[in-house]
Amino acid sequence: MEIVKDILRIEREIDTRYNANKLNFYNKKKKHKKQIAFHKNKHRNRWVFGGNRSGKTECGAVEVVYLATGLHPYKKNKVTEGWVVSLSRSVQRDVAQRKILQYLPENMIEKIVMVSGGQDSAENGIIDFILVKSAVGGTSKIGFRSCDQGREKFQGTSLDYVWFDEEPPFDIYLECKMRVMDRCGEIFGTMTPLKGLTWVYNTIYLNDKADKEVWCETMEWADNPFLSKKEIENMTKTMSAEEIESRRYGHFMQNGGLVYNEFDENIHVIDPFPIPEDWQDNISIDPGLHNPLSAHFYAVDFDGNVYVVAEHYASGQTVEYHSAKIKEIAERLHWKKDSRGFLHALIDSAAGQRTLASEKNVVELFYDNQILTNPKVNKDLFAGISVVKSYLKTADGRHRLFIFKNCVNLIREIKNYWWGDDDVPLKKDDHCLDELRYYLMTKPLNNPPVKKNEIQKDKEKMIKKLKNQKRKIIL
């Protein structure tokens, strides 16, 4: 009988300890799919741009706990040393360290060293570092730093990871990158983009240096399964459009907003796949010699969905160079040619104009290189933007434009296309977007209807009447 009581007591203790460990319940019954995607991702510079209460800080804190305890479910575990970087010591206490202490199993905490406050109530003080028993043997170390300490406090140490809870100054970001370099460590950040188009926007979100280790994700309230739909609806009603974009959706904002706010990288950017020959449609070119020349290959499936499957983008080169690169892509894709072996493409109408500097215009130069370009394109800016928007998201919520992830310049330009003064887009980095418009404006179902004036209507009536009279005479 005593043995049974002991067994029951042990089982109760096991249950108590299991229930006390919040890590055991993270993404179990209710799953936050974007948090899981973040933990699974293998890029060494990962960022989550999320609205308030979207779950971004939670996944950053749990990632630190996974790495420190050697309990990471998706990565090879080892003893680690890393930093948690907050904007200030008070923010560290109230946000990052509190989240970490919630998920860090008490039986794995070896020692807590405080800057201020006592170990018996560490969550109310400011922690310097935590020593953690690793499941793989040995001791890991979680150190805490704040940006208000200055860049010098971030020098010297070799680390396995750094977590930025909210956006750090650029010099501290660079210093932390140096800390993880010799260990091939990782940087990850979680933030709500409230400061506008800062260095994070260019370096991480746009990835303007095309760093293969950079990855980012956006989280919004609807992604968090623990938030009430009714509360989301009520809160959204009380906020301005700008607040909704940043505080709910985690979007970067500039005065005027994004032109293509329908664009969602999770939906519109897809992995490349072999394109059936029947889907091949056209090439579109925005010419440039000193400025970048942009060319994309477009395919259309049997449902009318458009796929951007390849790109050529370069500046400071000749038409001969561009032609050779476009033909290289065409050969790789087995792209269709006419009976003479010519590729066909759309091109900006300006390419048909001659200049004093050249005997031939750009259209003629491409022709000499076996690319037959058609400069008769519709360049109406606002009608073109409307058509692109309709492909990104139709009135009934469908998506009809998909971009292969290798078309990095088109993706970058869509993410960086802002309205400026007088409701006109800022004229900056829009070469890909120009030829995207030229192409989509050729699709018959999406050309804006031409509004006929009264004279045209009367003329059509007269022609119809004359045809009817002629038919009666013949009969």
C-alpha cells in the first residue's frame, strides 16, 4: 500500500513539474504557424516584423530558451553562449527577460547573476546573465545587454547567437554581427516597425545587399491563435490606417503608404518550378544603358494566372550584353522563338526613338541581336497600377500574380514602391515595375474599358443603321 502511495505521489510531482514548465505547452494545442516557421528556418540572420501582440516576442524568447537548454526541436543542439539585446535595461526587465524566465525550466537554471535586485525575485530586477544546464551536457550562458549602454559594451565577446528585441541602432547591429562571425553564429530580431524606413527596412526587409543569410517574416494579429477575433475587430475600428499597418500588420510605413499594399510575400512569391511550354507568354523589357535594364519572362496558366519566372537586371551595359543575357535565360527555359529564331518581347515606347548619339534606336539594336521588340505598349501609369493591383488581389480575394523567388529585383521594387506627393508614386527604383505594367496591360481581360463620348456613340449608331439598310437592299 505504501508503495502505491509513493508511486501516486511521484506521478503527481511529475505532473506538477510538467505543468509548471510552460515550454511543454508552446505551440502544442494551438499552433502559431509563423512562430513554428521561424524556429524551423535555417537562415543565420532572421527577423520577424510583427504588430503588437502578434506573438513575435514570444518566438524570440523561446528561441533563446531552445538554444540555451539544448532542447531545440529543429536544430542540432550544443552548449551555447548568446546575448539578448533590448533598447534599455527597463525594457529588458519588463519584456525580454520576463518572457525568457517564463519559458526557462527552473530545474535547468544553474545560476542567475543580477545587475540589480535579488535572485529570489529575478523577474523584478535586472539580470546580467543566466547560467543554464544544457540537455547535451555542460552549461550555456544567456547574457543581457541594452542599447543605451553604447556600442563599446558590445565588443570583444565571441557568441553563438544574438537576439534583438526591437530595432537596435545600426552600429550595435554591426558590432553584434562581428560577435557571431567566428562561431558561424546567428542573429535574430523581433520588432514592430514604428520608426519608418530605417536601416532595418533596407538591410533586412528589402535585403538590398542580396545577403543569402537574410530572412524575414511579418506577423499580424490574425496569425496569433490566442487573440480573439472579436477583440481584433474592435481594436482595428479604433485605429488609423497608418496605425493598423504598423501596429497590427507589422508593415513598414512612409507618408503616403505603399502603392502595392496588396502584395504578400508569403502568397505572391513562390519557389520556381518547370513551366509547361503552353504557358510561355512573353518577355517585357524596360530599357536602360546607364540606368538598369529590366527584363522578365512571363507565363500564363490555363486559369489566367500570371507567373514571373525569370529576370535579367543590369546597368551600365550595351544592348549586345543585355541581349546575350536574355538569350541565355531563354535557352535555359527552352523559351519559344519564331520561325526565324527570334525571341519576341514588349519594350518601352521610348526605345523606338533615335538619338544623336546613335544611328540606330534601341528597338533596332535588339533586332540586330535577334530579339524582336514591340514598343507599342500602354504606358498609362494609373491604369497600369490598377491592373497590377487587380492581379495581386481580385475583388473576390483571389491572387493571380505569382513571382518566382529568383526574381529578386522585382520583389524588392514592389516592396519599396511608395506614394509620394500629389498621389503620384515616387520615381525611384521602378524599372521592373514599369515593364510589369507594360506586360499586364496587354492582357485583354484587364485592360480598362474605354469610355465612349457622345460623338462616338452617334457614329456607331449611324454605322449600324447603314449596315441594316444595306442588308435590306440585298434581301
